[in-house]
Amino acid sequence: MKKIILILAIATLAALSSHAMAEEILNGAGASFPAPVYQAWAYEYNKATGARLNYQSIGSGGGVRQIVSRTVDFGASDDPIKPEQLKKDNLLQFPAVIGGVVPIVNVPGMKAGELKLDAEALCKIFLGEIKYWDDAKIKGLNTQAKLPHNEITVVHRSDGSGTTALFTNYLSATCPVWKSKVGEGKAVKWPVGIGGKGNEGVANYVKRTPHSIGYVEFAYAKQSKLAHTQLKNKAGNFVEPGFDSFEDAAAAGDFDPKKDFSTWLTNTPGKNSWPIAGATFILLAKDKKDANIKTVKFFDWAFKNGDTTAKSLTYVPLPTTLKDKVRAYWKTNGVY
Amino acid sequence: MPILKRKNPVDFSFSLVTALAALTILFLVGGIFIVLLRESSLAIGKFGLFDFLLSTEWNPVNNEFGAATAVYGTFVTTCIALIIAIPVAIGIAVFVTEIAPDFLKGPIGIAIELLAAIPSIIYGMWGLFTLAPLMARYVEPALQKSVGKLPVVGALFQGTPMGIDLFTASVILSIMIIPFTASISRDSFNLTPGIVKESAYAVGATKWEVIKDVVLPYSKLGVFGGIALSLGRALGETMAVAFVLGNNHQITSSLFDAAATITVTLANEFTEADTDMYLSSLFNLALVLFALSFVVLAIAKFFLLKAERRYSR
């Protein structure tokens, strides 16, 4: 039903706009996380060039399915598709913006950025093995802080989401027990905790429940007044989530054009890297060259002119070196 | 059959058009069923229909799916919602039809209908931001201190009260189905012939006796039908529950634990279901709900038809 409505909506929109004036129009669909920045870019792109871009935020799963069935000009996915899968579906893939996940806590008396955690502590909390805030493991990381002897309430997402995929990818990468017991994915079988719907659901529960911990999208953590934690990265440094540490993670990431940039930015080795980051990706159908050239033109414009907009919406733009890599990838595939 | 009597071409074409309109419904229901069946064939093939129904495993990472947890959540929330809603709804209906002065009947009737017209997403947001905190702070601790101390029943009220649980979801559901039950009960009560009630009053019955011994027995079947229709609504309710249930696939003894229902699982997981088996299992869940709703509505219709037959006798 939803699909039918969506198709009708797209058809109506397409019909209406093509009626209004015969102009360039691009249709994209997929991940909801980058939708605000794509739409903001589309608005500015339209003002600058007159070309229109219509992005439907229907979720990554839907985005992949739509581009595989070739009903849109480009798809968008929050998690990288593996090169073998891309080859099978005859797709191209490149990163567009960087996002990340930030643990948020509600420990009375604890200010934003005060609590320090590492992968092991985070993993054990979400496994339910660390039950109290004054556990020796947490105490060892926070020698000065006053930690209460209260039970930890774990809050996770109740809906399938790229945020969960990124978070569980990090836990799986750093914590063998998590990998074997729970694994990674957009929805997992959580050992403990309660589920909130969407970032706002998780944020709302953490805000309201004393002694709780949850995880939200970086943009969400930044906009709402929630106490984030510091995390220990692979290099052994405690880092704060911020544009710098995300850019550092992106720069340290293993983006290989030969593998269609398919990588996560979790636990990257950079000195100042935030350990739970990831790019959100654009998918193109190799056989639709005209549409691809138009899409690439849009993203090239956005890479050049869209960084300020992205940052104002708390998205992390790609580092310049990565942008150049993406441009080279476009050139190799004959769409730039 | 009027269609077959070709007396008048206008009449005939009119009948044909209405018949086509009616057939569309059958076609749609059949179409939905076929699509659900086809889409879920992958999951049915792998897990088997009955094993799927009985398995409590819901693990997208391992691609293992079972409906038991979601069916359990649906069943529990619906039952508790009905337990809360039925007495209130019947109380409302009795008040409106038999007790309220005329100037109150109109406003209360309109209020009930307004309650039914509020979109469920609004109930969901209200539930998340208003009801859940109230439940977590006042209602649930109070329940734990009172009934939670009782031996067997107490097991239902264990755990930390979080407000995102079966109990809060059931309360929201009950608020949503009260208008349905109340307005159908009201209509059934109104069908009690005035002369029967007046006769009862004439032989000296009190208001309570008239309601208990005349109105309620007379409209029993209509009320049952109303309850069954609300049951159907409660089974299918999605957005309001999605915000306050947590969507944890588990079967717990406590009502203060997060759980999942079929519709909540569909709403929460459909957009990001990335493997074919995952998607197919969600369709299979939908098929289970489709069958459940069908049975419930069939029962409702049965009671309503029986009631109608009695009144027209």
C-alpha cells in the first residue's frame, strides 16, 4: 500500500512538474538520515542552476530496492553495499556526507562530555554485563567522577535504522562477545533495555530516565541538550564528538574506489578520530548514463558549494581528499 | 436477482454499476490476501507456517524469524485494553441513553465521536510525551505498591516502571477503542423499545433494575458486536502503540516490560528490512494479522446479525 501511494506521489509530482516547465528533474529515494541535507542542497542547486532534484526519504532499504528496480535516478543508503552485491545489481556507489553515532547519558550531576567510556565498557553496558554506574570498569575510566550506585537503564532504537547498524557495527568490531552474541544490523536482538522509536524516542527516554544511556545520531545529540560521552578511540585517546573528530575519522577511513568506497568508519586509527562514524552513500544504476551524469553534476556542485549548508545542519562534509577520490571514481566510470 | 431482470435498460445498467462497485471490494480483499501470501511464501517455505507461529525467535541478524512474541504482545495489549475499555464504554452508553438529562446527551455524544476521530499518531505522541511519564512516575509505582505485593497477580507488576511497556500501550489502546464500544452500545441500548422499559417502570422497577434486567439483556448481542469491532481496531492499531511499546521481541510475565505487537513490528521494521527473508517474514506477520482480524470480524458480524434478527422479529 505504502509503495503504491509512493509511486502515485512520485508520478503525480513528476507529472505536475513536467507540466509546469520542461526542465531537468532528478528523482532520488532512500535513507532518511541525510534527507534534510539533500533537500537543502536541492533547494540551493535549484536556485543556482534551475535544475530540480526530488528526494524521497523512504529509508535505506527502500532506496536500495528502488534503484535495483530502476524506478529512481539514484538511491541512497546509510550503510555501505558490498562490491559483490553492487556488481550483481550493476550499481555504482559513492559517499555523500559523514554521519556518526554518539552515546548519550543521563547520570545526575554528570555534565555533557564529562563521562569517559571505551569500547569494552560500552559493549558490556549494552550486553547487560555492567549493571551499575559505579562498576569498577567505569570507575577505572573516570577516576575523578562521582558515580552513583544505581542500575543502568539501556535505551536503544525500536525501529530498524542506519544509526543502529553503525552502532552495532562498532560494537561488533571492537567486542568479540557482542559479535558472537548479538551481531550487527539495522535491527538486532537486544540483550537488555527498552526501545524508543526514532532518535527523538531514544533522546526523550534518556532525558526523562535518570541513570540511563542511549545512542543517537550526532546531529541529534548536538541539537538537543543531552549529555554525550567521550569515547576512547583506537589510537587510545579520549575524543569528543564534533566536526573535527568526524572529519578525522573520514580521513583515516579505508575508502577504496576499487571497492566502491564500501567501508564503515568505525574504530578508525586516526589520532583524533571519533570511533563511531560512517558515510551515507549514493547508489547509481550503471546502465542509466544520462541520469548518472545529472546526478553526479548535482553532487559535484554540492561538494563545491554545500559544505556550509551541511555544517549548519550538523552534517559532516567529506574531507577534500575524499571528494577528489570520488571525482576520480566518477571519471573512471565515465559519468563525470 | 434484480440484475438478471432486464426490464429497463437504465435500471439494468444502474444495477450493473453498483454490482461492479461491490465486486471491487471482493477483488481488493482477495488481491491483498494473494499478495500477502505470495510475498510471505519465502518465509513460510523456510520456517513453516506453524513453526513460524510458535517460534519466539526474532533475530534479523541471523535471519531467524518467528511470530510468537508479536502475537503474544498483540494478544496481551488487546485483552487488557478491552478489560479497561468495556466497563467504561458501557457506563458511558448507559449514562447517555438512560440517565443523562437531554441537554447533556448531545455534547457527550459529540465528544465520543470526536475521540474516535483523533488520528492515532496524535495518541502516540501524547502517549510518549505525556502518558508514559505519568505512568512511570505515578501509576505504575502505585500499582507495584498495592497489587504488586499480592502473591500470584503481583508477578504481572514486577520490574522497573519505565512507562514504555505493555501496560501503557494497553491504556492508550483502551482510550482509543472506548468511543467505538460506547457508540455501538449506545445505539443498541436505544433500540430497546420504550414500551418494554415503561412496562418495567410501571410494575415498580427502579432505574438500576430496568437497565440491568431489561436494557442490557435486550441489547446484549449488539454490545458484543461492538466489543468485537473494537477488538478488531485494537488488533490493528499501530502508531499509537508503536511509540510506547518498545518493540522488544520477548515474552515476559510482567506488564511493565517492553514487548512487540504485529503492527508495531511492521511499522518499525518494514522500511529498513534489508534481506529478502526479513521482508518476507514481515509479510508473513501481516498475513497472520490479516487472518486474525478476519476471524475477529467474522465473530463480530455473527453477533451483530443475530442481534438484528432478534430486533426485527
